[in-house]
Amino acid sequence: MDKPVIKDILEMKGDSREIDVDGWVRTRRDSKGVSFLEVNDGSSLRNLQVVLDDTFPGFNEINPRLTLGSSITVKGNLIPSQGQGQNIELKASSIDIQGVAPVDDYPLQKKRHSFEFLREIAHLRPRTNTFGAVARIRNSMSMAIHSYFQERGFLYVHTPIITGSDCEGAGEMFQVTTLPFGKGEADYSEDFFGKRAFLTVSGQLEAETYATALKNVYTFGPTFRSENSNTSRHLAEFWMIEPEMAFCDINMNMDIAEEFIKYIFEYVLKKCPEDMDFFNSRIDKNTIKNLELIIKSSFHRITYDEAIEHLEKAGADFEFPVKWGVDLQSEHEKYLTEKIYNAPVIVINYPKEIKSFYMKLNDDDKTVRAMDVLVPRLGEIIGGSEREPDYDKLERRIREAGLNIDDYWWYLDLRRFGTVPHSGFGLGFERLIQFVTGMQNIRDVIPFPRTVKSLDF
């Protein structure tokens, strides 16, 4: 791994030093007796220009084979560039073609393709500027997540992908079974686990077991929902960041959520300026401005009652009418952040009927200590709560939600043995990447989108 990558090569001087580089041909221009190849290895948005002229041994034989998409290893001298747009270029002395890409078959011949077309060839779309940039941003944001929590003493916990309990109580879960299909009613006592099993919708419940022993933990992994929704906002498989903190109330939870969001945005602006400039110029001209606004803002904290009051007084023509007891829709959340506060907003104390069973019941017996972090343009970006620490109240809430109490015996045990005030939140990673990059469809910020009727790529 001692070969320099193109990102580092582009920072070198054109002092005739000898180097060799690996990459793929992105574009090619031909002039009389000379070819200019733009070569990229994925380390940077920018390409390295490779110059091949008719003094090159075997020029006429190798030149026609240097097609778009071909992989090559080039050796040569790094020299000052005579052209515009780059300071240096590589004067080739030898080229090894590692893999050809026939012109008649290679799908990425044009400079620009629609995102819809690229979703059909998800195995090739990382070779485009947009999806290479998405991959680098996703990588950097993953590092930022771990850095934030590790710097603050959180432990990274791997929670199970296969589970027997429904964290959200919505029932939109993929079933996992070894039983044959289509043979009448299944006897799950004969199944692999001896009971019904599912792909997890959240690692939260299991994370709570470690938070109540190790204080501050977080999970970061894949989660699954079988919601039959074919929109630009939904995936069947997506990644979630879920911290859980013991001895932490709702106010501390809000503090951490706000600090966390700002940390991620600052990190990606610092580490990925080239890719962020690309998204700002090609995808959404306000994306950097939006991130900087949130970094500088104080998040307004209001109750659900206050949110409903604001929206009822707004006089806006909402698609979903507003009244106390309804869940806030995206249009309501955007109105609060963009029209009323012009800043991020955290809404707390939602009606218990519209929130999950594990959230701490307030003294009014009507609301729970839930919190939703709302940001302009997107709406909800984080959902969390203070968790219910009281055994009797939690048991009652599980029954009211229509869940099987036997599936949650271990979760109730946490309230029997050394219960503690604790809180946490969940953040959908792909939704966060969408906000950072300005990409409009969630299918375009995950390497291989899994959606309704779409599995292969």
C-alpha cells in the first residue's frame, strides 16, 4: 500500500518525480498525436490527467484500448500542466491495462445520467462523481459518529439483528424462519428459535440493558421495517444511531442530541470540503448554508401543547388538519422550523397515545417525555425520550399497546433490579446524509437500497 492515491498526488509538485498510480479512466480527449486521460481512483472528486503522446512506445496499439471505465496502472513523471484546471499532470512512460470496458457495453458513456437510471445499475454508480462523493461523505460521517461518542466515554454495543420483540409496537417487521412456507398454519415451536423471530426495527431495548450496567452506550447498525411505502423517504433496510444514557433525564437528552448534530455537521464540513462544495454547486445551493445555520443556532425547546397552539394560530392550509392529539406531520414540522422559529426546534411532551410504550409517563397521565428534534427543510431528524423506569407503569403501557407481556420479561427486569432514570434517542443515518448532501431520494445515499419490490440492486 505504498503507492500514493490521487488525492495526495494532486497536492504534489510537478518536479518530474517518477510515480505510478492505479485507477479507472473517467474521460478521454484526443488531439493530433496525443491523448489526455482523466483517471480517478475514488480517493478524490478530482481526476489526475494522464498525458500519452505519439512518442509513447506502442502508442497506436494501446491508445484505442484506453476506453472509459477501463482500469489501468500508469507509470510516469509528474510535471507542471500546460492546461487549465490542474496544476500538474502525469506524463506516461508505461501503461498496463488491468481490465478493459468495451465501448459498446459500458453503460456510463455519457457525462451525466439520471439518478433513476443509475439506481438500475447500483453496482456501477459509485464510479460517478455524485455517488463517489456520497460514499466519501457517508464514510466521514460514520467516523464522526464514532468519534463523538468515543471522545465522551460511550461504549459501542452490538445489538442483535434477529429479535423476538417489537420495539416500536407498529408490527412492521420482517419475519425470520426456517419453516417451510405454504403448509398451513405454522407451528413456531418447531422453528429454529422455538418462537416467532424478526429482523429488528431498533437496537434500543437491548441497548438499555447495557446502559443500566455501563451507563453510556450507543449502537450503530442496520435496522429493518416492512412498511409497504414506495416513497423517496423510506427504505426497508437502513442504519440507525441509538445512544442510551443512564442517570440522564429528558433535558440532558436534548442537550446531547443538539451537541451531537452540530458535531457531525462541523466534522463533515471540515473533513470533506471538496465533496461538500460539489453538493452545494450541483445538488442544493443552500446545503452548506443550512449546515452552518444549524451549527450556529440555539435549538428552540417547546412543548407539544405550544407547537399545536402555534400551528392552530398559523392560518396555514395544511393537508393534515391540526388539533391536540394528532401526530405532527412533515408539513407541520417544517412550518415550525422555517416559518415560526427559522431555526431547529425540539418538541417535548407528546400525547401518550401517539408515542411508544417505553416512554416515561408524565404526572398528567396524558403525555410522555418524548422529544423530536426538528430541522428546517427536513422536519424530524431525531426521535427520543426519557424511558419509563417504573415497573408497574411500564407493564401497563405494554399491555395497553397490545403487546405480548411475555416477550418483554427481561425488559421489565431492568425496572426490578436497580432501576434508574435513563434516556436515549434514535437517528436515521440515511436521513442525516440526505440533509447533509441535499440529495432528494433516500435510495441515493445508501450503497444498495432495499425497497418494496426491489432487492437485487
